[in-house]
Amino acid sequence: MQSFWLIFQLLFCLAIGFLFAKKLPKVVVKLSFTLLPYFSYVLLIGIAFEFSQIVDELQHPYQILSTSLTIASLTSLGAFSCCYLLFKWIGYQKSTGRVSAELVIKSLINISYAFIALAVGYLLQLSLHHFDLQLHISTWYLLLVFMFLIGLDLAYSPLDRSWLNWKILLVPLGCVVGSVLGVLLYATWQSDIKLQDLIMLSQGYGFYSMSGIVVTELKNAELGSIALMNDLFREIIAILLMYCIGWRYPRAAIAAAGATSMDATLPMVKQACGNDFIPHAMLSGFILSLLAPVAVSVLAVI
């Protein structure tokens, strides 16, 4: 019952933000949009702070990184390959484009901010412990605020009804199916993580600021750490794919970007793939941003 209550809280905050976004005072909306780009870093600081408190309890802390990177690689490549095959099956041709070194460097700098936030949270806890000071950070309540802000953002996202066609919907479909196929492949040579938990980990779609907290709350700290690092690595891999071959296979690269394609990686989509593929990125990111917290939460409690 507690698990379903946690799921309800996530969906409720998301729905409140989405449904009441247009009724809130403009100053509140403006402030929310100002905070949103930085709030994920606040969450990461909180996550790292909590993680440092229980890191000694984890049986294999270094194996977490290896497992996360492997799962992230397989799910990202699975999403890319599945979407590519779907569009090839319906007869779509490859595209052409170009990228600039300036935006590549800028995107890598943005990724580094996430790792800096994790380091800040970890060092903060170590410093407080050294001076025998106590501080409690509730990442769950921070996540609820974040879901509310995401709801606001989705309500103001410039989605167009003309984008709702079955061909564009193949992009998020390719991400979902390809992610599952990726962890199924991983399950063929490892047995440390249950298949159901692997599928759960595959459904974060790069939404690292949500998945790590939800999995920790509903499962355990070790799986929560894997979920966090897995989705953080997925965003990094998505950006690399976008710049390496996204200009040639834009829909597949957008599928690999998962939920991040409507926010963090959207500038890369615009520059590497072109304006014609912004609808693919916006709609796919919108759908996967809604699906990720539901899928992860439900799979965690089944």
C-alpha cells in the first residue's frame, strides 16, 4: 500500500503542475521556469548526499559503476537500433547534416555539471561527518517539487496536434522496445540482478533525477544507485550518438536520447539533426517523460 501511495504522490504532483500551469500567476510560472534548469542539480546534490551516508552498506560500490555503464550502453544502442530498423522497415531514407565543435564542447560542459553536483553532495556529507554535524536532506520531497515543475514545463511545451501521427510515434516506441531488448541481452550473461529489476532499470529513459530516488524508495539503495548512474550514462551516450551519427540517423539518435530529447538534448537535436526533427524530439521526450516515472514505479512494486 505504501508503494502505491508513493506512486500516487509522483503522478499527483505532475498532474497538478500540468493542469494548473495556465492558472498560476505569471510571476510564479516565470520563477518556476527559472529554477527548473538548475533543480536537477539540486536533486543530484541531495542524492549524492544520501548516497554517501549509506555507501559503506553497499556490498559492491565499484561494481555499480560497471553495471550501470553496461546497462546504459546496451539500452541506448538497443533504442537506437530498434528505431533505425522500424523506420527502415517503413522505407525512410538516411538524412544528412553537420555539427559544430562549439556545441559539442558546450554539451560536454553541461554533462560535467551533473558530475560536479554529485561530487558536491558527496563532499558535503563527508565534511559534515568530519565536524560531527548532522543534516537531513529529503530527496523524495525534492523530487515531488521537481515533478510539479516538470508538469508546468509540459503544459507550456509547444506541442502541435499535427505531430501526432503514427510515424513520429515510432520514435518513443523504438526507445521503449529497444531499451527492454538491451537489458534482455544483458540478462543472458549475468544473473546478479533479477530480470524484472533489469526491465525496471531500462525504463528510466535518461530521467536520472527521478529514477534514482524512486528505485531507492521502492526497492533498495544499491538498485537506486544503479538506476541513477545508468540514466546519467544514458544521457551522455545519447549526446555522443547524436554528434557521431545522429546527423545521418536522426530519428534513431532521438530514440536513444529518451526523455531528454525534449529538454537537455533538444539543442543537439536542432543543431545535429535539423529543425525538421524537432517535432520528433519534442513528442518523443514528452511521452517518455510521462511514461518513465509510471513505468519505473509500477515495475518496482510488482
